[in-house]
Amino acid sequence: MAEEVMNNKQIILKHYVEGYPKESDMEFKNNNIKLNVQEGTNVVVLKNLYLSCDPYMRSRMSKLEGCYVQSFTPGSPITGCGVAKVLKSGDSNFQEGVVVILVVEKIGMFHLRWRMDYHDSPQLVSKNGVGQFAKMLGCCVVGSAGNKQKVDMLKTKFGFDEAFNYKEEHDLDATLKRYFPDGIDIYFENVGGKMLDAVLVNMKLHGRIAVCGMISQYNLDKTEGVHNLFCLIAKRIRMEGFLVFDYYHLYPKYLEMIIPQIKAGNIVYVEDIAEGFENAPSALVGLFSGLNVGKQVVMISCE
Ligand SMILES: NC(=O)c1ccc[n+]([C@@H]2O[C@H](COP(=O)([O-])OP(=O)(O)OC[C@H]3O[C@@H](n4cnc5c(N)ncnc54)[C@H](OP(=O)(O)O)[C@@H]3O)[C@@H](O)[C@H]2O)c1
């Protein structure tokens, strides 16, 4: 069989990053990839359709020790999650033409996880989903975001009861007291730093904090301290971190639940789609100045 070769573009991390990531920390490289799959192997050759830009990728741009993900290697390609089409396959579970979801597991390796047997948009619901789920469960939900457009969207599109622009609030303790005069029952932590400190003093007795992310800390050489941890004791607060990796086995069940909700319009989502592989570095960097409105994806090809 004649050897089939195709051009393969990569984004290379030039060096470990300090402070905020910049487009100049990355460079493009072109090489060729062989499409043929040797008989008897379970190799799968993929064409990326969509790539996901995620805040955790910033951590991987630093030299990490004892973390749940591995550092990227300077001089090597940046990897991430996405949606791809199988071009050639030696694995009967992933036949040619099938669309798959790619996830990065704890050690930083790609894994093909699920065939997509539905034709909705590949991105599902990210953190706005948390507020929407809370509304479905009958909670009163207050969100925070970094500009007016996002604040308005939280209230008008995502159905939050209230929302505020944290960049315009100079006393977060007073802000939280304004929105939660009786205290906070549940806080979904995505930010860390000053917000977490203000939340701790405004939690109710036996309140709960799910710790998902701390994006305000990812670009700091020295992370800010948290000063109000004593509230955990005084208010008997339960605070627990979680990682999406631990729940991948529930993803098919999640799709079963979420797709009808999306189709019925009960759960909505917004995607920010950067078109073209060449725009991936700017899309990734933009996450840390709030340039994205909605889940940031990069469209490489629609088929
Ligand atoms: N535990 C897990 O398994 C897991 C999985 C996925 C994501 N996460 C975490 O969840 C959080 C949200 O991630 P996402 O994937 O949904 O992406 P995302 O919300 O699109 O993250 C980017 C947004 O974060 C906000 N931001 C950036 N710098 C900030 C700062 N210094 N302070 C406050 N907000 C800041 C910006 O919005 P504004 O304009 O509003 O500032 C920006 O648009 C992140 O902390 C991420 O690490 C955790």
C-alpha cells in the first residue's frame, strides 16, 4: 500500500512561562504525519476538528511538581482536550469517520474517550452550567463576572437571580453582604484569592464550598494567602476540592441527562469560537484577561 503522508501543524511551548502567558511563549511548527496504520496495531489517526482552551493549561506551562497534571515540555507540542474525527484506525472501537472526544488524563496523555453519537455542538456546559443546575434544584443563585456584558448574560441568558462585576467592587465583603444578607449556603469556587477570603466570612453555619478552580492565582509567582480559614471551624464549613478526572466514568450518564435539558432549552450555553489553528495561542492567552465570552474553543475544521 502506498504511504499516505499529510501536513501536521503543532503549537510548541518555547519555554516555561512566568506570570501571564503570552502568544510569544508559543510558536508554530509544521511536520508530516504518516496516515497509514500498520496491520495488527490499534493505532488511531485523528483529524482535530475543535480544540478546547482551558485555564489548567496555564499550570502545565510552568515546571510542576506533585501536581495532578504534567508540565508541557519546552520545545514540544502543547496538548489539550478536543473533538476529532477518526481518519484511519486499527481499533475496532473507533472506526473511520467516527467523531470522538479527546480528554487529557491525569498524567497528561491523550485518551480517546467517547464516540459522539449525537449531532449537537461538541461543547457542553461549563461553569455557567453550575448556576443553571443550582437554579433547577431551587437555589437562589448569584454570579460574579468581570464585565457588564457577562453580568447581564448571567441574569438574562442563564437565569441567575443576581450578578455583579467583581472588578467594580472594591469591598467584596460588603458586596457579598449586600447580595446575601443572611449568609451563603453553597459557594462554587472558581476564583480563589480575595474572593475566597470574602466568601469565608459570609458563609452560613454548616455551609459548603466545592473547590473547582482558582484562576486568580494561576499567573502569580507567589500565590496570595487565605486569611479567613478559621471560619471553617467557627462555622463548621465543609470545603472539598474535586477534579473532573475522578468523574469521567459518569460522563455517558451526564450526556443522557444534559442533552434532553439542552434540547428543551432548560440549560443554555455560550461558546466563544476562535476560527483557525493559527488563532489558538491568542484564544488560550485571552482566558486570563477575560476576553472570552463563554466556553473558549478553537475551530480547526467543521468536518
Ligand atoms: N476541578 C476541575 O476539574 C476543573 C475543570 C475545569 C475547569 N476548572 C476551573 O474552573 C474555572 C473556570 O474554568 P472554565 O474552563 O470554565 O474557563 P473560563 O470560565 O472560560 O475561564 C476564563 C475566565 O476566567 C475569568 N478570570 C480570568 N482571570 C481571572 C481572575 N484573575 N479573577 C477572576 N476571574 C478571572 C475570566 O472571566 P471574567 O471576565 O469574568 O474575569 C475568563 O473569561 C477555572 O478556575 C478552572 O481552573 C476546574
